[in-house]
Amino acid sequence: MIGIPGQTIEILQDTISEVLQLNPEHISVYSLIVEPGTKIEKLLKRKKFELPSDEEEREMYWLVNEKLTEKGYIHYEISNYAKQGYQSKHNVDCWEQKEYLGFGVAAHSYMDMQRYSNTTSIEQYLNENNNYIVNEIQNKKMQMDEYMMLGLRKIAGINITNFKNKFMENPLTVYKDVLDKLEKEELIKVDMQSISLTKKGIDLANLVWEEFV
């Protein structure tokens, strides 16, 4: 995790070295997000400690990127690196909006353009047949928007042919105005095969994703 209280570039370099010595197949790198109402937020407000600045946090991100890619790790999603063949299959399927079924208490599923979750109560799960809650029912526009947002988490971006095959639409036409805007702002790069984030777009990914929410 980067951007945590008291973390410096020197400390992060030591952390990276220790992680690489373990030689893991997969590494996730997340920036700290301070959620409202949490203890860490209260401590920050009371000036008990400070977080690295936004500029320092971005420097940390790209340092991790440099060190991991030098060692052969593939940067395949904004927060994830893996050795060849060890990319998270479940996560990649989610980012490509493939369907999945979850079994058990509190499990989540995505089928037939619906997201639903099982009850969090063991008693209810055991005693009732219909123990799930429908969280979202998508229409085609919602599904396309989500496909764009999720696809732009991947470093390779959105495969235009795959989008066409899934929706019978061309994303370059459907999202022309948005893509023109983001490309002009140098947040994405677009060619005939794919739509993907630039380095600047990775740093400002939330602004890109907001265009499809």
C-alpha cells in the first residue's frame, strides 16, 4: 500500500525490495483512501499525523511500477502486477463484464444483466429458498457504460472488436464526444484496435471513469 502515514520514498524502496525477495506471482498495489467517519480520518483532522502529498503519492506509484516491471512483472491493471500467466482470472473476467455465480452466505453474482447478492444471515440462507437480493438491473446503455469504465481499468484498455461483438455497436461512435474530450485532455489514447489510458490518464483515472457513470 502506498500513500500511508509516515511513508517516504526511502521506506517504500525498502518495502519493494522485501516484497521482491519473496518472489510472489502476483502483486497488488493500492493507494490509501481515507473514508469518512473512520478513525484515520479523525486522527488526520486532529493533526496526529500527515499523509504524503498527492505529488509524493504519484511518485511512489510510478516508483513501484518501475521496480516491478524491471523484474518482469506485467502491469495488467491499474493496481495489479503479475508474472506471465498469473493474472487474476476472476478479476479480469469482472473487468471484461463476464458473468459469474457466487455460492454461499453473502456471495455476489452477475447474470443476465443483473447483479445480486445472497443474504448475510446464515439462518435466513438455510431456511429460505429465495435468499438473495437484486442489487442492480441493467439496460443496454448501463451495460455499455460499465463495460467502458471497467475496461479502462486494464492497461491494455478496451478492445474495440470485442465491444462490437458484445453490443453490436461501435464505441468510437457511441462515445465519440466523450472520447474526443478525453483524448484532447491527453487522458486516453485511441486507435482502430483499442481505447486505453495514457500515463496521465492512469494518474487521473477517476476523472476518466466518471465520464461513464
